[in-house]
Amino acid sequence: MLPEMPAVYKQLIDKLDAGIHIVDRNGQSLIYNEKMSQIEGMDKDEVLRKNIMDIFLFASEEDSRLLQALKHGRSFRSERQTYFTFKGKEITTVNDIFPIEVDGVRAGAVEIAEDITKLERMTRRKRQDNLRFTFERIVGESIQLKETVQRARQASRTASAVLLYGETGTGKELFAQSIHSESPRAAGPFIAQNCAALPESLIEGILFGSVKGAFTGASGQTGLFEQAAGGTLLLDEVNSLSTPMQAKLLRVIQEKTVRRLGGTKDVPVDVRIIAVLNEDPLTAMQQGRLRPDLYYRLSVVSLAVPPLRERPRDIPLLSNFFISLFNERFQLNVAGLSKETEALFNDYEWPGNVRELEHVIEGAMNIIHHAGSIEPHHLPGHMRLRMLKEDIRASEPAAFEQKPLKEHLEDSERTYLKETLRRTNGNVTRAANILGMSRQSLQYRLKKLQIYRSDTADS
């Protein structure tokens, strides 16, 4: 047993500018000074003579450094620890923890703590500010986009769950980050997890955490729900989770508590959920990929992010934005899109949406000269091929006309070349640039296909 501490020593310990917490060999609190009371927001009578596991929300005894020092004689130096009191308050400290021995017998353990909770939050906020998008950074003037932004701004005022859905590449995570940035939780963490990227066997441990020994190789870890406490947790492609896993997720969201894999205690979590789907949620429910009860819980606020083909007026704005971005990144001075490229962009359906547009421009600026404009021959081959096929398809008669293959190919090529010359007002040099061939080669093809120079004008 630890001997009773004289009153004078207790007074001295209370004056120290470091948190002191001492437990006896049974894990019950004997000493809890004023500084530790301030750090953890608990009164002494809420702590003294009570067991560690009743005071703090540890999933198991292995999460408590004090109990590890007490039971196994381990010492910890400058150990950073984040934990929750029974009141749900999150604390981050740097601790020195070591066992106390009396006459060669382990009689207790002591923790000396320095509070870094505010510093941790400031660091977390700065880190998030550097990474985070805001509504001001969402590029577009179309009515569809503006309406979505307005609804997202309104949703950012509360902590209700939000469901974002739309095609791949439309910028759903950008909206999620913007909602978080403008919410009262902006100082808290923003953690994003693509559920489809997780193997089924590891999903529960990653989301909810695990205790040591819960499964083979488990070392004990906090889950994403605990890590996102006080902030926002973005769950992308929740429809990829199995039905049993969706049921567990629903329970956590409803109860606002999480139980680590292999643990026995429920830990309260204060987290805002933003769920993301890359398909219409009604379709996902009808086809059994999304539980209806989970959908209704997640879709307190439901936002559809429009695809790029439905907001064509945003294509020039986004193109200029990405060109400026990569000009700075690549130290270039590209002026913009040529008229031909702009016309091609407006005719293209953009199945990959804004992400595809960004990658197309980045790819073009990797092969362009220091200055100038992005021309059609700078674009990826699949875009040029797709446009060629669409032009050929548009030129084909409604009724199929049987003819030799060579003649059919010549007619298709003739139609395509004439259309290209029409778009360039008969300028052979510009047409050759669009087609990705030399001027001399184009002139040869024009002569062979009997597209006479009288129909064209040269530069």
C-alpha cells in the first residue's frame, strides 16, 4: 500500500504547474492535483477513490498508460495521449508515467501531465485550413451549380447528416469540405474515407477502432469516428459496404456511441456525418446496395451535384481556372483554349465530369510549348477519336447503303476533312493542326479525295 501523504506535500503538489495523478495498486485514484483537475475538467470528488476505468472512456485497460505502468511496471516518457473523460471531454496531453515501488513491491503509479489540448486543436485547424476547400473556391456560374451551393451553405449551419450524390468527378468531396469549413465544426478535424477502398475484413476496425488482441495482429487503435470527434467524417461510397456493416454504421449514427472491435464499452462520439454516393440513392436502394433505414438517417439534407454536361456555361470558366493553376505549377504561360478546342470542349459530353476536364488540361499542358494556346492536337487520343466517330456517325445516312469498305472509308474521311475545313473557314494550316498532321500530308489527302482547293483558303 502507498503510505498516506502528509498535508504539506498535498499542498505543494496542488501548486505545481503540471497535472499529477497517482493511483494505488488497485487502480484507484489517491492523488489528483488542482492542475490535473483543470486540464481534465473534473472535480476531485469525481475522481478520488474511484477506479481509472470508471473515470475515463477507455475501450480496455490496455489503453490506459497508468494501468499499464501499474500492472506491467512499464514507464512512459514524453508520451502523447488523446483520451476522453466520462463527461465526453477530449483531452490531449504529453505525459511521464511510471510505477511506484515501496519496499520492492509495486504499490501504485503516477502520471505527470502537460496539457496540449489547445495546441493540438490549433495545429489540427491549421492543417485542415491548408487542405480545405471553401464555397468561394467552387468554380461555376450555372444556375444548377448555384442552387446546389446555396443549399449546401444552408446545411453548413447545423450538425445534421448530409447525403451528397452525383456522378464520379463532379466534385462531391469539394462540397463536403466546404460544408465543414463553413460550419461551427470548422476548428475540428475533417476526415474522409472511401469505403470501397477498404477490405471487408478491416472495415469495422478502421471505422470503429479495435482493442489489442481483437483479431490476429490487432495492436489496438482508435477508429475514424473517434478521430473525427468534434468535426466531420466523410464516408464516400457507403453503398459499397455490406448490409451487416451498414446496420452497424446505422447503430453508431443513431446512438452516437461507438464500441471498438473486441471492446466492452460504448464510447460517446460527437461527429457530423457526410455520406457520398456516386449513383442515385433511390436506384441504390431498389437494387439492394443501400439499406433504406440508413438512407433515411443519412439524407436529412440531400444534395445532388450536377454533372458537367448539364452546366456547359461552366466549361470555359473551369478551363481557365485549371489553365491558371497549371501555369503556376508548371511555370508556363499558356494563354487559354483555341477557338477549335473550345468548340470541341462544348460538344464533348465529359463522362468524367470536372475531374476529366482537369486531367485533360493537365495532360495538354505537359506537352505544350511555354506559351500559346491549347490546340486540338494537344488533347488525348481518346477525345479526338471519339469526336471523329461522332462526326462520322452524324454524317451517315439513316438507311444503310451497302458499298465496298474502301469506298465507305474514303467517304467517311472526306466528310470529316470537309467538316474540319468548315470549322477553320477553309484554313488548311489550322485544319492540319487540329488533325495532328503536317500541312503537306493534308494537302495530299485533299487532292486524293478530290476536295479541291477552290473550296478552301490557305493561311
